[in-house]
Amino acid sequence: MNKNSISHQTFKEKIDYFINNKVAMWGAKVAGQRHIASLRDAFISYMPFLIVGSIFIIIANFPVNSWSDILDNKYPWLGSVLIFPKRITFDMMSFWITALVAYNLCKYYKLNPIFPIISSVGFFIALTPLVGSGEASDWWKASYIPFGGYAGTSGILLAIVCSIVVTEFFKFCRDKNVRIPMPTAVPPAVTASFAALTPLFLIIIFALVLRGLFGLTEWKYLPVMLEHFLAAPISQGFIGKLGGGGCASNCIR
């Protein structure tokens, strides 16, 4: 389309031309970027689990007084059973997203996905606030990961960062041949395990160093800092100006 034809277009036609020839092309390039595509495919793959969890949430919280009376008084165990699918879908969402993002990125790089997935989840756990029976200040002494919180939707950002960092590091080690050499007679499964040994060891060391460094700060954990600098400004700033600050804050937490 030449400049003369563009000059005779209406305002609506100029807008359509700009969207179709500029914005759409830019959007296609962004959508095709490997990390963005991995995130997109990960969340699309996880959508059925969210739908199933949502169905049980609706059933467990159905707004009928007689149904609420059944769950609260007659069969209280039934409410725990109905809400359990929510525990393994929404309240552990960050674990599954970590694995899915790493898997999709491994497909793009043609990596064996087993070790990057396991390492990504382990890296995420190493940086996540855990719960223990000791004092609150003993942030190294932890015995289990609670449902929800940073294991659920609050840890999505950390899950994305961990999966991308770990998978990129495995790709770097493969491209630079950073591995323990094995004889050709060794079975492929054993060779693959020893090839993952070096990057896995370095990832664990890096996770321990990060956990120790953030333990010296006021936040104690990396996801707490991310929430402080990213989630809080969004909920209290832009969304707050729209009149939904309180709701947004509750939703984020």
C-alpha cells in the first residue's frame, strides 16, 4: 500500500491498517519467543486442572443453606473431601507450572526433560518459604511445605523464574559439553544421569547460596521480595486507582 492510498483512508481504516500491519506483526513475534511460548503452552496445558478444581470449589461452597448445613453439621468430613481437589490444583499450582514451563522449554531446545524438570522443582522448593516446628527465625529448619501460599498461586512468578533459569543452565551445559565423560559402552540411561550430575550439583549450590543471602535480608526469602516489589505496587497502585485495591490485594495473597 503506497503513501497516497494511505492518505485518502478514513481514520478507522488507518487504525485497522496500523493494527493489522504493525501491532499484529509485533504480537506474532512476541508470541513466538521461546520463553513466552513456553509460558503460554504451560498455562494452556494446566487449564483442565484449574477447571476441575473450580468445579469442586463451586460444589463445596454452593450457596444453599441446606447444603451448607449438611457440610457443616451433618457430614463435616464431606466438606474436607470436596475441597481436597482444590488443594492439589490451586494450592499446589506453582509446582505444576514449574514442571510444565521447564518441559515446554526443553521441547524447544530438544533437551531430555526429566532432569531439568526435577531440578526446576527442587530449585523452586529450595527458594520457597517452608514451615517447621522451631522458632520463626530458624528459617533453615523446615519440615514441610504448606498447601497454598507460595506453593499455590502466590509463587507463580518464582516458579516461572526457576524453570527458565534451570532449563537455560542445562542447555548451556549441553552446548558447552559440561559433563562427566563416560565410556561408549555405558548404557544411555546411565550416561544421561551422569551428564545431569554436574549441572544439578551447581544448581543446588546456587540455590543454597541464594537462600543464605536472602536469609540475611529483611525478606528472608526470594518470593517474599518479589511479592514486595511487584505484587504490592500493582495491587496498591494501578489496580487501587481503579477502585479494586482491596480485592486485588486479597486475590494476590
